[in-house]
Amino acid sequence: MLTEEKKYRQIFEISKRFACEDTPEVKQMILAINASVSDEARQLNKESIIIDTCAFSLERYSWNLRESGCTAINCTVFGTKDCNSYAMRNLIDYYSAVRYDKNLMFIFEPDDILNAKKQGKVGVIIGAQSCDFILHNDIEASVQAHHMMGLRMMCIAYNHRSFAADGCYTGTNAGITNDGRKMIRAMQKYGITVDLSHVGELSTLEAMDMSERPVVFSHSNPRGLFEHPRNVTDEQARKCAATGGVVGVTSYPVTMWDGEHFPTIDKFCDCVDYFVNLIGIDHVGIGIDSNATIGAYEHRKIVYFSKLIREQQGKDSLAYKSFDAGRGCLAECPEGLMNMANIVNITDHLLKRGYHKEEIQKILGLNWLRVFRESW
């Protein structure tokens, strides 16, 4: 019988294998999902503009990007704990990666997305899931400078309190700071989409109350289906839609975990249905939240998250229960949606649920394109 110590070690090894390595095992699992999708879904994906508003760890074009059919991906270029110097280093790394890859191009204007589609390239949107690297005596000048360097989407906090807003895990549910208001006004002046995923509830509501352009939740699921701090309430979703914004349904597994039934692509599509019924087809998108380059996730981050599971979640965690059920790498993702490479399976499932072609194309990317036109 495994000791608890050995269990956690094996959970760590599974996480590392899934996120930090490009193994034949994981590739086979991901591609096997797509083998059963319909020709209709494949053709619809081929025709559509597909925008995934949550990707990370881009080092190069790889097989999963090819399989995804993505026209553009919003990449977490700046680290969630970056100060300005580290943020600049990460930005330069992305410029280097895109510069030398003929299959990638940067997205600075909405029309660049259309050009990426025409050229058969994957467009890279420079994004951030935090904002502390913006902090400066002159907030507006800092926002303007980062916009000039390519930043187009930014969360105003990541789980914990930033200089601008509360995070969803802070525990205080405080509102926007004065500097946060300055930052949001500057973001909307210069053309950076305000992203409220990972942000505390009151801070999101205050941000939406003051917004003059569409704001978004790039990768969040409905709290009405799954009670989780990362998910959004009906009020948050409605206010987002009222600004003209979009909520991106995410495959992040703990946001589809009810403590009993393991996450699946059907639960992902349940989240799509929920938001479509709540706020309308024009305000729903996708933010998968997966590696842009398979195997490129940083090893030290897996170490951190493994410790977090052990210290804060323990035996009730999805990772622990999934391990006990023998699910292997499926602990890291919903069954049927392991990576952005499985977006075509989303299309297939939405077709089976009766969504029309035009509706699916809005969810896959056209709603995001509209938001970028209105907020950039």
C-alpha cells in the first residue's frame, strides 16, 4: 500500500509528465480524442476564426498548435509575479520566439487576426494575468509604454491582491484601489482589454461599473454550476455582457469539479450552455488555459502547485481523488479536452447539442474579435 508521501510524489510525477514533457503517451491521448470527431466539425473549424484567450508557455510552433486550428491565442507573456524587469525579460523571450518562427506572428490590431487566418499562421496576442509590473509613479505612462510594446490584454489581479485590485483568493473581497482606477482608465484609453479572470468579486463589479469599453473574463466558468472561487456569479457575467464583453469558458479542471464527478468535455459544454442561456450567444467564448507549446511548462511551477495541493487541499483535491481512481494524466484536464489541440472536439459537441454554424463561430472566435475591435 502506498504511503501518503509516495502518493504525492507520484501525483507530482504525473503533473510533470503532462505539463513539462512532450511524451508520446500524452500526444497519443490528445490526438485519440480528435479521431472520432465528425467531418462537419473538422470543416467548420477549418473555416472559422478561432481565438483562445488563455494560453501560456509558448516557445515554438508545435503539433498541438497545428491541431488546434487556432487563428490567435492570448498568451500569458508576463509572469504572474513579475516585477518590471522580469516582465521585460519575458516579453523579449516572446519576441525572440515569434521572430524566428515562420508559423507565428504577433497580433497588434484586430485586422492582424484576419491576416493570420489568410496566411495560415497562429497569431500571438501579448497578454498578462497580472498587473504589478505596471506599477510606476505615472500609471498612465506605464500603461502607454506597455501598449507600445504590444500588450493587448491584462488581468488586474491574479488570485491575490495586486496594487490595483483584490484577487479571488485574497479572502477580503475588497474593491479597486485609486491606482487601479487610474490603470483601468489608461488601459481603455490606449487599447488594452481589461481582463477580470482571477480577480475578486467586488473588484470585478467596481471595474465593470467604471468601464467605458467592453471588459472580459478570459477564462472563467459559472459559479451557478460549480462553486469555486475562480468562477463567476450570474451578476458578474451579466455585468460583463452589459459592457459588451465576453466570458471565456475554460477547461481548467478544478473549475468543473464538484467533488464527486470528474471534469469532462460535456461539463465544459454545460458551462457554454449556461452562459449562452444567461447572457446570450454574443457574449460567450473560449479560454482553454493550456500549454501553447507542449512540454514547455516550467518544472518549478509544478513543484509549487504540487506543494499547494498537499498543504491546502489534501485528500479532497481533484488531483488526489483522480490519482486514487487511476486516471493518470486526466487529473490535469477534462476528459475529452486535454489541450487546445482538442478544440475541434468542442465544435463537434456543440454541433451535437444543436448549435448552428454561425453560433459556434461566434463562440470560437468572432465574439472575441468584436471585443478586440471595440476595446483596442
